[in-house]
Amino acid sequence: MRIKISRRRFLSRAVAAGAGLGVGGLARSGMFAATKAELPEPSPKKLPRWYGFNLLAKFNGRNDRFKEEEFEWLAELGFNFERLPMAYRMWIDDDDWTKFREGTLQEIDEAVTAGEKHGIHVCLNFHRAPGYTVAHPPEAKSLWSDAEALRVCSLHWAQFAKRYRGIPNRRLSFNLFNEPAKIDPDSHRRAVARVVEAIREQDQQRLIICDGREWGNVAPTELVGLGVAAATRGYRPSHVSHYKASWVHGADQWPEPTWPIKEGDTFWNKQTLRERQIEPWKKLEAQGVGVMVGEFGAFNQTPHKILLAWLRDYLDLWTQAGWGWAMWNFSGAFGILDSGRADVNYETWRGHKLDREMLELLKEVAA
């Protein structure tokens, strides 16, 4: 007797049946195949012009399941990229940073599977890695200087590499650490090289992307030759992007932003963005390191018209540079859904409040 089963139920059963194999094991076993058009093929030397968002289900203490509907919605709206900033503490067992909780890893499998199903590239990021985070509280040990922390971080990435071996790079990439702060270039290269080595022992082909130093703003020329790509940011000047952000000291005292804007001794306009945020990274790209924009956007207290004018200049520059991007975030204070802005005429869409004007600006570039 032949039993019919929906594709969604089949995928969920396949992930459950493949526990321990991971999604890579499922891919190798032929248990599922993507239904959408193939995504562009990336390489460490040249990243595609991806367009998408950051999804925060496992960000900074949250441990929710990624929602398949968000992958579906993004594909429907014409986007093809999701970065998943995650905290490693969500998948360790009993506060032992060397033991893994399989149930949480399977929830990450679900996100990778949703990406395959809906034609979305998934980029896994350790926003809090063993030994480093830009968030608070800091890690007890620093992977930049502590051998044990670096060993454990390498162990984690090796586990992910093994789990997802067999998933093609056009579907999946690894973004090692979120926004290394004031790290000296030699320490940065040493840590990246060790983690890359651990990943390559499990999967020689996995696409690896590394954020720039100084919170993603300094092009990491020290990584040339490691076979990795790089990610920059689109938050400067912070007086536009983080106006009244509660986690930025003094931001509640800043004057209401304009665009262009004078910040300290610097007059920021489109040309300043080109000189400081584009040209150093184009030089890095010329040395064989592909570039994308891993995060950008502005907090919901920045006036909408200022945000859009500033954003249009950034988007135009990224288009000229040939770079893809991922906005922070899809749904939330920086995003196009439920952002909580007081000066937006929202459209009701799928039960949410959609910033149609921002969406159309993004789609105009992504078209």
C-alpha cells in the first residue's frame, strides 16, 4: 500500500530520523532535495550579491526555534539570504562548554532545512563563541589569548562542519566570530587560522566568512591567504544608526540625527562612506578576499526619512561595489516588520506591521 505524505511532514520526519547525522547526513543520504531555483555559487574570493536579513531566534540568550514561515516570507518577498547570529550557550549541556545538546542542534538543522526548502542561503554565525562575544557579559576566557578557549571554540566549529558536511556552499556558510573588537591583527589571524584548520579537517570545502576587526569596520588584511571571505558593517556613523539605543552609552543624549551629519570632527556623507566603508574593503577584495555586508540598519528612534536617505546612499555604494548584504533584523527594532517606529504608516501584512517604504527601497536594489 502506498501512503501519501506532505513534503513538510516528510522533511520534519527526515530531520528526526537523521538525528546524529545532521542535515549534511540527510543530504548525503538523498532523503531530501531542494525545490527552489539554485542559489548563486560563492567562493572565498568572490561572494554573490546575496540579499537578506538576520534572524535572532538564538541570539544573546534567546533559545527559540527558527520559524519556517520567516524563510517562506523572505523568499516570497524576493530575498535569498539569512544570517543566524547564535550564542553557543544555547547548545551546550549542563554548562559544560565541551558537551552538546542534540535537541538544540536539531533546531538549527531545521533552519538549514528551511533554507534549502525555500531557496535561502543560511549563514551560521557564532555571535557568542566559546571565548568571545561583543555582547555582555563577556566570556570568562578569551580565545584570542587563552589556549583552552581557542581549543573549545575550534571543537564547536568542527562539530558544525562535520554535521553539515555535504551541504553545498551555495546553501550554507560559516561566519566564525561576530565583530572582533580591538584585537591586534596577529592574534586575530592566529585564532582564525586555528578554527579554519579544525573546520577543514571535517570539511575541506566549507565557505568561511570572517568579520572585520573593530566591530566589523576594519578590513582584515591579515587574513589574506587563509582561504576565507570577509564581512563588513553598515552602521557608521553611529549617531544615525544607534540614536537613543539603550545599550549604547550616551546615545540618549545625542541630538536628533540628520543626513548628512557631523559626528565629532568628521562630516559624514555619501563620499565619506565611500572613502571609509568601501574603499579599504575593495582593496582587500583585490587581494583575493570576497566581501559582503553582514549587518546594517538603524534603531527605531532614528527619524524614518533620515534612515531612508542614509540607507539609500549605503545601498547604492554596495551595489556599485557588487556586494550582498543582510539587514539587522527582519522583525524588530531595526527591521521591516514590527519595528515599533512612531513615524511610519505601516501596512498590515501576514498579521504583522510592514514598513512598505523600507521594503521597496531594499527590493529596488535587490531586483
